[in-house]
Amino acid sequence: MTPSVLLESESDGTALYSPDPLHVRLQTLRGLLEEHDRDGLIELKADLQVEIEELSEEYGVDSPDALRKLAAESESAAETSEIRKAASDWELMLYRLSIVEDAIEDYAEYDRDYRASA
């Protein structure tokens, strides 16, 4: 059986396809290892943490969910859109941070395996 990079689901009789999250995560991890050494990964981690901290301070909340709640209570369409985008950006940064942390934690193993297959 050939592994698929797409997952198939169905909604109201219509086939829906979405990227396999494990495949996407591993591809992202591979890209990080190709682009950064261990110090570069640590620097990337710090950069992501700073961006997350800035969003938290700017909006006075501690999570993307809390930020979405703030968006639901905003008074204008422009403000709602801006806050929703910030929440989405925050979630993406958290996701990317988790992959960077995985790469740092197992750098020696990943780097050895990656070099051996190159």
C-alpha cells in the first residue's frame, strides 16, 4: 500500500480531501533541518517565542482562544478581522514552535538520520 499525503473524508455525499497532518509535520521538520543547524533552530525558537509574547502583551490575553473571544466582543468589523488574523497567526506560531522544539530535542538523531540518507 502506497502512503497517501491526502486524507479523504465525506460530507453530505461529497468527497473531501485534506493534507495528512503527519506528512505535513514531517516535511516541515525536514525543511527546518535542511535550513538550520542546532543554533539556528534555537534562534528560531526564541524568535517565535518573542512574537507570541508580543501578541499576548498587545492584546492582554494568554492564548489564541482567548484572543478569539476578544474578537467576538469587538465593536467593528475591521477590529474583529484584525484580532481573528492575530489569533490564527498565534496558532500557526505555536504549531511551528512545537516542530522547532521537536527538532531541537532530537537534533542529534534527526541530523544523523538526515545526513545518512542524503
